[in-house]
Amino acid sequence: MKKKIFILTGEASGDKLASTVISKLNQYNDRIDYLSVGGSNLSRLGIKSIFDLKEITYIGFTSVILNIFKIKKKIDLTVNEIVKFDPDIIFSVDSPDFTLRVSEKVKKIKSNIKIIHYVAPQVWIWRENRVKKFKKFVDHFLLLFDFEKKFFDKENIKNTFVGHPLLEKYDSKIDISYISKGKKIISLFPGSRFSELKTLFPILINFVKLMNKKFNEYTFVFHSTDENKDLIQKMLHDFHLENTEVVFDKDIKSAILLNSIFAVAKSGTVSLEICNAKVPSIIIYKINFINFMIMKFLVKVNFANIINIINNKEIIPELLQSECNSKEIFKSVNYFLKNPNFAKKQVDDCSRTLEQIRSKTSSSEEAAKILVEYLIT
């Protein structure tokens, strides 16, 4: 009999991570039936999603509260579809407020379904007590960072450090000259959620305008998800900027990043990909004041970026809230461009940090092996 896996994601980054693992898993076993809550990356693997991922991508506490009934309906719908599909495994990825709520409900109905969760909730940042609750329904956590093990070992929850797939070494020989047009590339990452785009895109456009007043040797490339490419292209078209481009293809994005001289990125996992490509960067982020105050009250770390958190100091500059504006971004980027030694030091510090948290083999391969083990047993 064919085995079945339901892949459960909650946003574009989770869809991307899940697809890297499933690609590896298919090399071990191509006789698996899949169904998902996923996006374009899983779709390219021929995996159907029960609804559009955009329908559950909310950000911030107030957004969740305002959409609480919609979210509950989607959770209930997802639970019903999983129970009907009757998989051997739920492979849930990140977005714990959605994926783990669904998994918990399914486990109560069908206790035989194994729950394997990739990208453990960041209990080292806030709400450490959640671990006790997870013990009741999660069969195995796949951890991105080795230092997370102690939190799950303490509660005797099965876990494996697999590393982060964005830290896997990659090479890209794709010709991108038609995008760069002979100019140096600065990569821009405005985020994948609509609320992030709405806030950060205008700030980044104004930053580009400030740069264009002073320089004419740069091409600014917006990295987009497949779902957001039309929206970003439309917004860019309205500004009539000749030195901006949008890329959404995974391989082209990797090639662009590898050939960038700098990156400005929304706070998140993409920062690891930037560090892995040895590109100097700054981090930006802005949410509404209420959400920011709630987050500040709850979190127990001093930084937004994982590299800074691990080192307990600011290696990658963070422009958050009021500092997240076009003038401050312009000042920071210019400082790096004028001081290549400073940029090199950041890249070296980041590379050293990545070596501490990189898995010995391939994260996606390690994760796929665990799924294979559960399928066999």
C-alpha cells in the first residue's frame, strides 16, 4: 500500500522549506501520496493544496485577533481534510500557531497519525512552557539549531538537530547579466506577507530614490515569492524606476544573491541565506505600535536577528520600528559601501557563526531520512 503524508505549512517560507525536504524524500521513495496546505514550491512538485496559503497568512497579534474567526474556520477545515485523507504522517513546518493547533486537534481524533514538526517553536525566545504541551501530541521535532535540543531533551521529547536548509552550500552559474545590466546589484527582501509588503515596500522604494540621487551604478533587485510577483511588479511600475527588477524563480534568486554586493532584508530566516552567500546586509522591520509593545513585553532576547541573538551583540545592524525608514537605511548602506573592511568583518563574523550552527550533512536530507524511518515503522 502507498504511504500518505499531509504537509502542513502556514506561510511562504514554510512552503519553501517543506519543498526542499520533500524533493529529497522523493529520491528515497517516490511512491507516496501527498496532500497539503502549501504554496507555489510544493505545487511545483505536483502537490495539491486544500486552499490558498494566502488565506491564513496573518502577522502580528492584532491581525490574528481581528481574523480569529477566519483562522478558526480554516483550522477546522484543515483538521477535517486531514482526517478524511488519513495520512501516516503529518509533516508540519513552522507557523506553530496554525500548524501545531491543527496537529493537536487531529491527534485527538486519530492518535495513530505521527506528527513530525520541522522548525521548532522558538521557546528560547518566549513561552518556554509550551514545550510541556507539545509533548502530548508531537512525535518528533526536527531542529534547525543545535542549542534548541536542551529545551526538548528536558521534557523527553524526541528531537533531532538537522540544521537549516538555507545554510546548505549552493552554487549558481545562471547568467543574470540581463537583470544586472552591467551594474552592481543590491538585493532587497521586503517580506512575503501582504502586511509586510504594504509597510516595507514604500520605505524601500524611497531608499532606492535616495540612492539614485547620489549614484547611478546600482541595480536594485526585489526578491519576491511566486505569489507576490505580480503585486510587486505592479507597484514598481507605478514608480517608473528604471534600475529596479523583480525576481521570483528560486534559482535566479540564488544567482542574484550570490552576485549582490549588499542586501537589505526584512527580519527573518532569509538573513541566514544572505549570510550563507557571504553578502553584507542590514535588517529592517516595522509593525504597529501595539504589536511591538506586546512583543517587547513577551520576548526574552535583545535582538531580532538570529546571528545577533547567538552572539549576543549586533553583528548585523537592525533598523527596527522608528529607525526603519528610508533615510536610516540609506545612511547604513552608504556606510558599508564606503567601508569595505567593515563589510568584510561582518561577513567573516557571520561565516564563523554559521559554522557553529550548520549541520554536518544536508538539513533536508537529514529531515527526509527521519520521515523515511517513520514511514517504515
